[in-house]
Amino acid sequence: MISKFKDFFEKSAFGVCEYLGHKMGIASARIRIYFIYISFVAMGSPIILYLFAAFWLNVRDYIRQKRSAFFE
């Protein structure tokens, strides 16, 4: 039950940690843990950065989809 919840949350959490982990060569679980620790220390301000990164990744994917549809 807990593993199902974990899998659901990881798939629906915008993919920011996974993207950063892939780019930096670090496991996404480790990035999530660091993000949680930093959020506690910085009183939640990294959540704003996380939401901005999620928004930017979605916009970038949207632009790539439109661009590839244009050239087809």
C-alpha cells in the first residue's frame, strides 16, 4: 500500500527532481530528500523555486510538442 502511494506521488510530482537528477547524474530520491531538508531550514521558500521549475518544464515540453508538430 505504501509503495503504491509512493509510486503515485513520484509520477504526479511534476518530474522536477527526476529531471534534475538526470541532468546532474544523481538519484532523484536523494534530490527529493535534500529538497525536503532545505525546505525545513529555509522555511518553505524552496517550494516556490520547485513550482517555478515545474511550470518551466511544462512550458518547455509544450513548446517542443508544438515545434515538432509544425515541422511534420
